[in-house]
Amino acid sequence: MTAFQRIENFIIGLGMIVIAVLLAWSPEDGFIAIATILSVSMTAMGVRYLYYYATMARHMVGGKAVLYLGVIVLDFGVYSMTLIDEPRIYIVVDLIAVHTFWGIVNLLKGFREKGYGASMWKLDVGQGIGNLMMAAASLVFLHSPHILVDLYSAGLAYSGILKVISALRRTEIVYIQ
Amino acid sequence: MQLDFHYYATYCAAFLAGYPHEEAQQIAYSAQFTDCCSRTFLAGIRGPRAAATTQLQTELMDVRTDIPGLQDITRIWASFHFLPYDLQAEVPGRTTRKYRSKYRMICGPNGDLLEETVRLAAGKGLQAAGLAMHVLADTWAHRYFAGTPSFVINNINYYFYELVPQDGGGFSERAVRFNSNPASPDDIEEGICTATLYRMSESSIMNLGHGRAGHLPDYSFMRYRYLPAWGDYQEIRKDNPSDYYHAFCQMIFALQYLRGQRDHFVKDRYAWDAAAPYETEIREILERRQADASEDWKAFGKRLSGKEIEDFELDKYVPEYMGAGEEAKDETFLGRFILAALAQKSMVTNKIYKSGNLLAGFSVDFAEKGFQGIRDFRKLLKFAEPGTKEK
């Protein structure tokens, strides 16, 4: 990682943590804010696909599909901004999908590690259970905006912390002749 | 490639290169172990995790595809399974630097890095020799794919046809059908193959290596034609039986060099003469339509040496490693393999970095800047000390 990438990762990670705290601090505004974040993210994703096509995918066999996807996602992102006053569905779908997926992945990895006798299997199984509980909690508290915002904020803060740690990690490989 | 070639065929190549049965088995074990030495395994034996030579499916599912994560993946897969063919390859047309970096990671046999790999293993013991044979063999099987996640390089599309040999000579063609259910085994007779999911994302782990083409590059009998994502709509015909025979004869040549029977290892040289008396038999094994040719290679190995080749047992050397004291671990079988793996990873990362390509991360030259970076590599200092090279 270059020094710039480290600083970038560090600032983004820190920003995610700050946003998570702010969201949890003010759940009423937080609800709308999260929906806005998701809409803006989708729009940004559309732009990113178009950039990806221009710089990389135009050289590949079948790369036009990236161009089409970019246009569609961008269009959908812009459209979804008009629905921000109905934000619950965004948050619930995001929470359930993300946490269920990572919960299953963590569990599979944990059980595989257990088979190898690796001590970290408990950590992964614990993370898997935690993720599945988050997904279940999102369903149970479907009608409680405050708790949904808290759950979303917790996930955001966790990702932010991982980004900060990643920015501080040693990554160089030594070459000895 | 799989156990059949990395373990049993490597044993046969080592024996034909002149190694006695026991040493040939250790070389074969090390070659196959390169497909097993994951971080999860290393954690289980309390070994240095930076020495991982592969990643389990479960590790890949959980891997972070941020910059350090991608560099880590690239270091592992490019160093041990998809050795880049030409780090300065010219890319047709006007392209971005990012695209060129990915393009130059495409694996192929007889690149400069192969020479470096084999020479690095010289005088470093049977474990390093076995590891180098794994890398060498994979350059043939995995050619045209890159050891870094890349949609624009590693993706394949529906234009993928198997060439099935006919009894009267010639080939018939049939479209290969890919499914993405990891629980369903390949159906060779029906031409159904399990491959990774289509993900239109440059850094998705689904686009690592030959995942999109499933196990087809790993079957010695397979011939196919397809359009690689990077190939500007130029069709490629892959002839595995021919490539695998080249790999086998090149392994013998390289092992003769590592054993001291040749003064130099030069790319694109093969020990045709050593394999010639058995060519018909070897080609028959390579051509036979079967998902696993282990039994055939095992029987061939027994005819060569007159001795039974032990089945591959992953934990064979674990008690020795676990039972050794901290100072003595590097002298154990697994300890030496770990040192060889660290050295190979360090060398390949350095060459990629020096070519101006940051996909494998940063490399710090010890001679210029002293020790910096991931602590596990400190072991290499000892590995490079005079007097320890011949162990």
C-alpha cells in the first residue's frame, strides 16, 4: 500500500466510525441519512462502473456488459433518491442480506478451521453467530427505527475499524538475495 | 493440476531425474503440499502464516478485497500457482497502467521467472525442489490465466468448446456447460463443469486464476478452445496432453539440474531423452479421460522404481514440526518447506514490484534498506546465511 492509500484508508475508516456514532446519536435523522447514503452509494457505483469500462473493461471480450450495467445502476441510483422518504425497506434489506451472507461465510470458515485444529475457529464461529443474530434482529425489530439505525451503525463502525487497522498493518515483503 | 500430477507424476519425474525412491517421495510430497499449506493449516501447527502457499475456499470467501487483501492474494497465487510469464509484456493498443499491470500477470511457461524459481531452489533441499516443481508444472496447466483477481483478464464466456478425440482420429466438439454449485462434481462424460460465479467486479475473488473455467485446465486429457477475456477476440486452443507432457519432461530437466547433473537450468529445455522409453505409456495416462489419474501414475511410478509410493498424507510431518523446539523447527521437513515458500514469495514479489507493478505489494530490498515489513520473513535472514544453504 502506498502512503497515500494508507492515509486514504485511515481517513475513510475514521469517517465511517464518526458517521456511525452520529447516526446512532440521532436516530430520527439517521433513518433518512442512511437511505440517502444507500442511494448515493448506488449512484456512485453506477459512475464507478462507467469509469471501469472506460479504463479497463473496454479491452475485454464482452466488456460492453459493464457499460450497460453502469448506465442501469446509475439510472436506478438517481431514481432511488426520489424514494428517500420511505427508507425502512433499504435498511432492512441491506442489514438482512449483508449479515446473513457473512454469517454463513464465517461459520463455514470456522468449521473448516476446527477441522484443521486451528485455534481461531472459535472467533470465526462467534462472528458467524453474531452476524446471523444481527440479521435476525433486523427482522424482529422491523418496526423499530431506532434499533435498526443502531444495528446499521454498529456494522458501519465495525467496517470503519477494520479499515483503520488495515491502514496501519505492515504489508511490505522483504527480499534477501 | 491436482494430486495425480503434483504428487505421483512429480515422483516419477524425480525418479527419472535420478533421485532415489525416498528422496523422490519427499520432492513429490513438497510439490503436492504447496496446494495444502494454507494459513489455516499453518495456524494449526503454529507456523508463520506469511508462508502460506495457497488459500482454502473458506479463506477466500472471507478474504477482504481491499488493497492489502488483494496484494496478499496476488503474492500467494502468482508466486506458487500462476507464475507471470512476462512482467514487461507489451499490451496491444492504448491501455491504462492499471490494465497493463493486470495483463502482465498472465501466467505462461518458460518465462524469466521460471528460471529464477528453479535457480532459487538450487542447494536448498528437497522441499524447495518440490515446491519449484509445483510452480513449474502449474505454468503449463494454468497458462493464459492470472494469479490475481481480475474480471478483465480471467473471465470466460459462453464461447467455450471441448475437443473430444474420436476413435477414427480427429476431434468432435461440444459446448462446455458451466454450473456454479460447488457441491456438484464435474461430469466429464456430459461436459458439465463446476466453475466460479459470474461476477462483474474486477476484484471479486470469483475472478481469480482459472476459477471461471473450473477445473478444465487441471485435467490432463482436456483439450478446448475459447475466447480469453484479454485476447481481443482471438481464439485460444489449449492442448493439455501436450502441455502436461512438456511439463513432465521439463520437470525432469529441472530436477537433473537441482541434483547437480546439469550445470545450468535454461528455460525451454526438456529431458526428452529421459522420458523417451516411457513416452507411449505416459501419453496414454495423460490422454485417458478421468478426473483423477492418481492410480495410473502410481502404478507407473511403481514400475519405474519397483517400490510402492505412499499415499499423500497431509499431516505426515506435523508431529516432527510440532515436537521440535523453536530453534530446531527450521531444520524439520515442514520448517524447510516454510523457508522455501517464504523465499519464493519474497523473490516473486520483488520481481513484480521492481517491474513497476504494485499488484503484489511493496518489496524492500534487505541489502539496501535492512529489514522492514512482515516479521515472518525475518526467517529468511537465517536461510540466506552462508553454510545453511545446502541443508
